[in-house]
Amino acid sequence: MRRSAVTALAAALSATLVVAGCGSSDDGAESRKAAAPKADGQDINVHPLSDLKQGGQVKFPITQWISQYNANTVDGSQGDSSDIAKLLLPDLFDSDAKGAHHANPNFLLSAKVTSTSPQVIEYELNPKAKWSDGKSLSWKDFQAQWKALNGTDKDYEAADTSGYDQISKVEQGKDAHAVKVTFDKPYADWQRLFDPLYPAAYIDTPEKFNKAWTEKVPVTGNAFKIGTYDKTAQTITAVPDPKWWGTKPKLDAIVFRVLDFTALTDAYLNKEIDFATALLPEDYKQLVKAPNTDIRRGARWDEVHITLNGGRGPLKDVNVRLAIGAAIDRKGINSTFSKDLSFELKPLDNHFFMPNQKGYQANSGEYGKFDPAKAKKLLDAAGWKDNGEGKPRTKGGKQLSLDYVLSSGSSTAQVDQAQLVQQQLAVAGVKLNLKKVPANDYFNKFVNTGNFDLTSFRNVDAVYLTMLTPVFLQPQGKNLFQNFGSVGSPEIDTLLKKAGQTTDQAEAIKLYNEADVKIWKLGHSIELYQRPQIVAVQKDLANYGAEGLADTDYTKVGWLKK
């Protein structure tokens, strides 16, 4: 879940820890630790459209070639894919800096609850809104998306059925531009559904849903469309759609280029891209001195964790997973990561809420504590024989050997983290093999398919609590949803479903925290820290940067007049 309508998943609920107004020394190091900002913190160089020139292009990095543009599939829910999908397809609701959701008037004249028993949502579509093939957006698009994602037909490779599985009927409303959606049970986060919206003609069969969006976008319905795909150069170029009915974009093109994380700083300094992450000290010290550069900081829902795969091998045993958790020194990893950073890095003891977010409580308890002696006892109990210091444990003639899968494009911090985990697990008698795989394959062929023992990535921009449901939902057959480690339980599923049906926020928070306690007990994943949002952006690029909880309006992104 990377930055996305998820995400990703991307995606928001709360803030991250960032530097707020600290000065810089000559070497670019900031002087003191700073605490977390407000949840609505963002820095995007806000300017009215009258300050922007018409034309120009902006160049953004992405982490892999996009193999799937259907954001409702597992491969398509990868953050870069979801971002581009929202740029090209109808984006019904947008979040502001406080994380509040608003109907996008380019697509919706209104959207409201017209009945609570049963819950009924009525949408009034903007009559000007059309697909690039000339067809108007209609209730049929909503109906096809519901049928594809409600979980009744397993041939649809849906990443997340939550919410859609509570809808009983989708039909035409008062006229051809109205949609009426009826739920059999209330759904608190109804605004997250149908966003982005996909055209019925290209998702109304499993074959189309699963394959029509492979490496291409067959139909668009937003301010931008795809100009070119260049797989050789690893670039995807979006250009304004002349048929767009809304505010004309200021940019002539948005170019997305595949780059390894380690290449971002040099690419930015060489003016090959206009945006780069400035989080790590070695990057920050170079980027803060770059000509015509702003360092922009915002607040974001962004968590770093280690996923444990309970779907195969030794980690099928909950005691082994819990032993891994006890053998890993979370505070040590966090301290190593933050030692040269200028902000306070909070420990993360919750899978749903960030530390400076309403609803956060530390639920890890004994399952989040570094306890090497406990790790050894759990492994003893699981039948893994201790062969002495520095030697892997054995059982039935086999070594306790696990793979930690990394992308070849990993940052130095990600590699350092993996090596620390390797050293810590060795003390408990666990042999950890660091396995680097091609960046373009990391999610599609390894994470998304459960082809790993341990791996670490980020879930970001969870703008709705229910967006995290597929991360913890029990897989169904080969469909892992987004629970790539296949660790779950009927009790967790029940709590998450109940929370999603609860419109009382306090009660929903209580249910999510109850689920979180059970998630820790199962050894689903090891939460590490809330990742700060610190980015380098060309100084004259307006309305873009560290957006925090808000969505980006690409029709407002552009270059300032000289």
C-alpha cells in the first residue's frame, strides 16, 4: 500500500514525524530533535493558478515499471500504479490537509446518505463527465465495479472486497446521471468505494478486470491521459486530455521514470527529476544545498514494518513467528535509523493508528518487547534444537533458515535494517538469508504472491480505516488480498467487519484496537516506526511536495512565472 487511494496503499488518517522549522548548519545537518507536527501539516508551495505559467513538464520518479493499472487488483494496488490510476480515472472524492473527504465537483454534483435503514447513498454525476471513448459516466460503471469487487465471483482477482461485499443493490437513480447504492449493512467509509471509478466495458468480466489493464490504460476519464509508454527508457508520460471538461491543467506533460531509490539523489542533482526523498542524512546533506531547491515537510500516515509469512515453512508455526518478534530489537533498529536524523522517531505499537493520531494506543504488550531469552524458549518449544552459539537450530535434519527478500533498488537504510535483523536472529539460532530481487519484480513476483519469509515495506496513506482491512483479512484460496503473509483469524475478520459497519467513531476505534491486540498475538508483522515525510522539490514548482493527508490536484501543479 503505497501513496494511493488506498494504500498502499499509500495511504490519510494521521501525521508523521517531521522536522518543523529547524535551522541548518554548513554540512546540512539540523541542530536538534523536533517533535511531531499537527496532523494537518503539509508544505506544497501553495499558489493561485494566476501565478503559474502555461506549459512545461514535471518529472517524477517511480519505483517500478507499471505492470497493472487496475488499482483494485493486488498488483495494481502498488502505490505508483494507484497514483497514476487516480491521475487518469474519475477521482470521486479528495482528502484535504485535515484528512476530511470532499466530493470532486468535476465528477460529482452531490453524494449523500439518503437513508440509514437500510443505508442508501445517492450520487448525482456531473453530466459533463465522460470517458475518453465518449460515453458518459453512469450507474452501469458503479454496478460493474460492485459486481467485480463484492467477492461473489472468485474469478475476479480483487485485492479488497470490503465495503463492496456489504452492498445489496446498485441501480439507476432519478435519471441517467444518478446512481443509487443500497447497503444490506451500514458501511462507515462509503466514500472510499468507487474511487477511482473504472468503466464498465473494461471490467465487466473477470478476463477484462484481470487483464485489460495490463501495462496499459485502455480508457481514461480525467484531466490527463497517457501520451506514451516507453518500456525501454522506463518512462510513462501523461499529457492533458483536450476533451477534459474541468480546469485546464497548467502542465504540458507529467513524466514518470523508473529509478532505484539509491539513484534518486543523483538524478535530482542532474535535473533528471524534479522531486526526491530527502529523508536519509546522506541524501538530505546533498539535497539541502542543491540550487533552486526547497526541502518540504509534511505529515503523513506512513508506517514501516516487517511482514512475516505464516503461509509457508517454519513461520507457519505461531511460536516461531513470535520468537522472531522477540528476537528483533525494534528500538535498536529505530535508533540506528534515526541516529543522524533531526526529528523524534516514535516507536510504533499499533497496526492501525499512528502515534500522534486520535485512537492510538500501544497494543504490542509483551509481543513487542525485545526478549532474546524468550525467543529461545519459544523456539525450543517449537522443536527447533539449539546447536550452540552462532549455529543455526535444526529440526528433523533441516536448518532453521529463512529468506529476507529485498528489492535491488533498496535504500541503504533498508539494507542496514535487513542486516541488523540478520544479526539479531542469528543470536537466537535463526539463519537469515538476504535475498535481493529485481526492483520490477519485488512486488509482483515476491511480495504480492507471498514468495518470501520476511520482507519489509511501507503501508501509507490509509485515509480510511477500512483501507487496512485487506492487510489483515484471511486469504481466500490463492487470493491473498493484501495479507501477503497469510496470517489472520476468524476473530480478526469479524472485528474488522464489525468496525467497518460502525458509524460511531469511538466504537470503531475500540474495535480496531481490539483487532490490533489479536494481530500482535498472532505475530502477523513487526511494526517499527512512523516514517517522516521530507522531500526535495524544485523551488518554483507550485502546489506539490509534502502533501501530508491531502490528495494532489494535478490540474493545479505547475511552474511559477518568472
